[in-house]
Amino acid sequence: MDQLYWVSWACLVFTVGMFAAGIPFCLQIIRRRSTQDVPFLPYLATDLNNILWCYYGLMIRDSTILLVNTIGSCIQTICMIVYLYYTSDKTKIIRQIFYAFVGVMSFLIYLNFYDLSPDRFINQLGLAASAVTIAMYASPLAQMKEVLVTRTTRSMSFPLSVATFIASSLWTLYGFLLNDMYVSLPNVPGIITSIVRFYLFCIYPHSTSETVHSI
């Protein structure tokens, strides 16, 4: 029990730190009054991920999962509002938000109004949340391809890579302690992609004076 308690607190601290990694880019948008070079989809994908895990945490009555993802959703929502305010292509961003949230809400309505057994309800919700988490961790693959082409890691954030590695490792352990594969397994890709990022930082180091514009 003591081990689970300390791992849960570590998950809270490092995961909030990972979610907060997008805040400097949000402040950059405000300073420049432009969203140039800052992608929107990582904010949207993370927010959808947080919403699904909030609901999962609520259903299994896990306060750690619920609290972490509530904080994460608030951070991402604020960043999305800032992005929407300063972007020059508001129609495109609003369309992406609309389609994403209609999809999530349709799925949650299906879960609540379709006559599912409690176990099947949790299983389907866990599968959906896991799929979004895996997609979120897989999103840096396009960025890694760019690094291989340009032979520079200036488009990647080293602190974010460290935070992602620690957070995904802790959640894998936390899921193992809970005996919950929906918590542990989807975080394994986060460990793998982080290790690949570290390797790219080793072979393609960039100067600290270079500006990083990606999340």
C-alpha cells in the first residue's frame, strides 16, 4: 500500500509536469501574437486523452487518475483557447475541435445509454482511452522523421522527452501495481518513443542557442 501511495504521487507530479510542457509554447504564442510554428493537434489530442481518462478514473474510483487528468485537461483547454484566439485560421481549428469532441461525446453517450454490463462498460472505456494514449505517444514519430531528414534535434524538446519517459514509466508501474492493463500497457509506447528521442539527441545534438518551436 505504501508503494502504491508513493508511486501515485510521483505519477501526479511528473505527469502534470509533462502536461505543463506545452505552457511555454502557449506563452510564446501570446508574446508573438501568432501561432506560427506551434502545432495545435498535440493540445487537442492530449485534452481528449485527459477527458477519457478522467471518466475512466471516475468509473473505477481512482483518485490519482481522476486528479491528474482533470489538471491536465484544464491546462490543455486553456492553451487551446489561447491558440484559438491568436490563430489566423480559426475555422480550421474550430472544425478540428468540433469533430474531436463530437466523437468523444458520441462514444460516452453510447457507453451510458447502451445496455452494457459494468465489466464491459469499463473494458470499452479502457480500450478507447488506451487507444488515444497510444496515438498521443506515437505523435512524435513524424517529428522523428523530420530529425532524420534534417539531422538536427532543434525541433524536439529534451525536457519534454525526459518528462514523458519518467511519466510513462511511472504509469506503467502504477498500472502493474493496480493490476490494470489499461493503465500499464498504453504507456509502454511512451517509454519506447522517449528512448528513441534520447538516441536522436545523442547522435544529432543541437546548440542550446537554437530556438525550439515544436511541442
